[in-house]
Amino acid sequence: MMTTTTESPEARSGLDPWRISELPVAPRPRGLGWFSAIGPGVIALGVSIGSGEFLLGPAAFVKYGLSLLWVVGVAALLQTLLNVELMRYTMATGEPIFTGFMRTRPHSTFWAWFYSILYFLQMGWPGWAGAAAGAVFFLFARRLPGPGEAGTVYAIGVGLFLMCGLILMVGRRIERTLEYLNWIMVALIIGGFGILALLFVPLSTWGAAVAGFIGFDVRTGSFQFIPAGADFFLLGAFAAYAGGGGVANLTLSNWARDKGYGMSSSVGFIPAAVGGKKVALAHSGSTFEPNSASLERWRGWWRIVRVDQWGVYFTGAVLGMALPALLYVTFVPAGSDIRGLGIAAALAQAVATQKGAIFGGAIAILGVWILFKTQLDILEGMTRAITDILWTGSTRIRGWRGGDVRVVYYSVLVVISIWGILALRLTQPIVLLTLSANMAGIVFIISSLHLLYVNTRLLPVELRPPLWRRLALIALALFYGLFLTMWLWSLVRA
């Protein structure tokens, strides 16, 4: 009987089949060695802290109260389970999940365009740089920017956005550069906000936060899962960014590939322009024979993933949302609508007024760093994802300029940067972020079900997820489908 590559399930959409190789042995870190073994989770956490935790979360908590913290707990749990399944695919094949999606019917080109458009609709709005610009304005002017300063805020935002592109040019491995910066950010943010919360937040507010994780509102003495008269555009955005958010979660698999998890060490990575050297990045991954020896190694890699996701991402996502929320509801009057040019500096101004300029300045500096770093991660993630999609799907692009993936990466970066400069002019940063976050909810619904199909149809039987993990992906789609439905229903009733 004649055998063709098209008979391989993973090659039916037009991509090359997987090669068969040997699964590398997982590292066995101890002590501080864990900081070099893990990393993708802290990058994804850095993205989540700068959007949901510092912008959309506070806007929702100030307006509706801490009883919404139940959304944070559910979202962080479901997103972590999604992340683990993303890592499953990458460890088993050495490919980012976008390549896995492209391996399904009808055709790889269809899914390449589909997810590129989704990525652009969610992350093509540089609202983080714009929001950081408002905090920079506050640092120098000692007040929130008004409508008359929109041009100044725009100029600052463009400068911050272009700085992100310059940083991505330095280092040996871009993923490693992001990893270092995010460890610094997460330590400063959780540590800084934790200290400020211990100093200024009363015990009653801490208790309200604990009760909020089960949806209980201490002000009314009742469970209040959905506030009366809620703005579902804001709530849907808040739920989506209570954690990574849509394609930000999906890009976790790209960072895991460059980190070398599982079969990824045989694929290659995207190097930086300055300090990096040309690396042969494979356009198709490899898998392994699931025998007893390789499955033992497979379990070793899962040990790394559990710490990366549950120890870093899940724990950090919950703390990163709860600590700023405590400070915001303590200093900003309940029911306030803080969405505007100065959303990133609203807390800084309130703290400076009540506790002194030094504390307000510290929060403003933290805000600038958080949002600038988030914009950097998002710009890199979008560039990386589109580069990987182009690299996988086009023989012509792989042969361009001698097959150097850096040429593709930095060409995509230039195009995205030009668009970002134009997009910053469109509307206020918080509007761009809210639009982005609601798109993230749609991405969650689609991608969780697509991931379920990929992991249960393409991977070898021994590597497929158990039933409860499959149900978790369905639960994630239902959770975000609920918020999307409520938003659409509110539009119909308006």
C-alpha cells in the first residue's frame, strides 16, 4: 500500500507533516534555578497586569465594587487551564498553537488569515502606550491631563511606543529579554502595591475583597454577581482582561517554543537584531514516539509547566488584580467613572492628595512602568505571532533574504509600528483598550474550542488531555460567551 504525507492528520491542511525525533530530558531545577527554567508564564502575567489589573479592573471596581472579584477568580482559573493546554501542544510538537490551528481544515491559509485578523482586531490598538502617556504627563505636570492636552499626551504616547520597538532589537533571544523585564516588573508591581495596600487599606476593605471572590457585596449584605444597570461593554472587557486576554494567552505558546520547552529545542527561536545571530527556525515541528521512556520525560516537562502556570501565572494574576483594586476603592470615591486620558494617573492623584506627593509619585512611576512594559509585550507578541504565521505558511517568505527570520520579524514590526502611530490618534486610550478586551473575549470563545479539537485530534492518544481538562476548555468558552451575550443583549435593548 502506498503511503503519502497527506495521510498524516496534521498534514491534511497543506502543511508538512511532523518529523519524528527524541523528546529532550526536562531540566530539574532547584532553588534559584527555577528562575531560568520557567519564563513564558511571567511574560503572559506581565501582559495581564498592565491591562486588566491596572486599567479595566480598577475602572470596574471603582464603579461597581469589590464583589466583582469573583470574575477574577474564575477567569484566572479557566485561563490557566487554557494556558496549560497551549503548552501541551507546543511541548508535544515544538510548534506555536497558531501553527496547530493552521493544521486543521479547510486549509492552512484560511486559518492564517483568520487568526492574523483576530490578532490585529484585538491587539492592533496601542492603548497601553497612550495610557502610560497620561501617567507620564502627571509625573511632570502634577495633575491629570485635560482635553486641551490631548496633543501632548499623543506625542508622549508615540515616543513610548517607538521606544518599545527599539528595545526589541537588543539581546540574543527576544523571549529571554522579555522574561528578564517581566520578572522585574512583576516583583516591583506586586511588591510595591502589596506594601502600599498594607500601609493604607483598612481591614474592612481587605474583608470586602475576600468576600468579593465569592461574589458577596458587604455593602448590601448580599451576593451580587452582576451589578444592577451594569455597563456590559466594560464588564465584558474586564472579564476578558482579568488575566492575559485572548491572543495574549495564545502567544504563550510562541514564547514557550522560543524557551525550548519539550520538542521546541529542535525547532529554533527568533533572535534579536542586535546581539543575536542568525538561527535556522524550522517552519514545521517534530513529535516523538510515546513509549515508556519518552512518557517519563514528558512528565518531567509537565513539572516545569505546573510551576510556570500555577505558581507564577495563576497566583500572580489573582494578586495583580486584587492589590490595585484594594488601593483604588480605598482612595477613589465609589461610583466614579475614571475612564479618560488620565485613567492611569487617577490613583496617583488621589493618593498624592490624601497621603502626600511622594506616594502619588511612586504610584505614577509604577503606572508608567506597568503600561510601557505591557505595550512592549503586546507589540512583541503581535509581531511574533504574525511572523510565525507567515514563516509557517509561505515558502517564498522563508526564502527571503537567505532565510533569515529576523528580516521577516523586523519588517512586520515596522508595519505594526507605523499603524500604531496612526491608531493612537483615533480615540482615547481606554476606549481602544476596552475595544481590544471585548475582542479578547471573542478570541477566547473561538480559540478554546479550536484548541480542544487540535489537542484531541492531532496529538498522539497518549498525549491528549483527560476529560476534565476538555470540559474546562468548554467551560471557558461558555464563561466568555455569557459576557458577550449580555453585552449584545444590552445593545439590543438600548
